[in-house]
Amino acid sequence: MTSYSDARPSGRTPFEEELMNAMNQFANSAESPDFDAPQIVRRTRRRRTVGIAAVAAALIAAGGGTALATSVASNNSTPAAASTQAEHDDATTLLYLFSDGETMRIPLAGLSLDMAKPLLDKTQTKLGTVTKKAVKGCKPTSVLEVTPHAPKTIKPGDTVDFTICAG
């Protein structure tokens, strides 16, 4: 066994030098991690797009049944019934007036009351009275009429009354 007095001119013992050499070899041989940032970004965007598409598909499926039933009923109707359908569309359409004078049509035909409430929140309007009306063939809680409806305009703070299907 060598003593520390046999130290080399570098000031290290042979064991220390061998240890340092082994550590340097290990550090120089280890591969640095390789990150492909563009691929990670593409994968994240793809997942986000798929998620948004899934949510949109679920919303369409939830409201699509009523919209499909409404479109089939309107295709089988006579011209006189078609004009009634147009009046019905106006009866379920809100005409929202922005502060800059622009207006936006918000069709609520076929939506359930639960789906219409977030639209009221976004337009900062209040939910007024909710009246149930028995109509044959309509989906329960679907919007049949709103008051005031187009061509009258609403603005933030106004109250909107709903007539919904009793089922």
C-alpha cells in the first residue's frame, strides 16, 4: 500500500488520479439527451385539435338530433307550413345589439334550456320566466319561443323569457 507521502507532482495519489480518469471517461461517453422540439409542438397541437374536434362533435351530437328532426319536419311541410316555420325561427332567435351598433342573430331553435343558459351568460342578459308548453313531437326542455325575439333587439342587462317544451 502506498502512503500519501508518495504523492505525485500533481498533488494527487494514484487512486485519486485513477478515479478522476474514470469519472472523465464516463462524462465524455454519456450521450446528451436529444429533444425534437418541433415534433413535440406538432404532437401537442395535434392532441389539442383532436380534443377540440371531440368536444365540437359531442355538442353537435347533443343538439343535432333536434335539428335533424326540425329539418325533416320542414322538408315534409307545405308552403303555408314553411312560412309558419320561418315565423317559428324568428320566435326562437335573439337579435343581440352590441355597443358599437352591430347586431348578431342567436338562433335557439332546438337547443335545450341548459344549452341556452351559457349563451345568456355570454351576452350578459338575464333569464326571465320559463314557461312550459305541451307540443306534440318536441324534445323535452327544448326552446320553443323566446321573448323578446327578432326583429326586436336585446342588449346587456335585458331579461329574456323562455317557452320550452313540456314533453
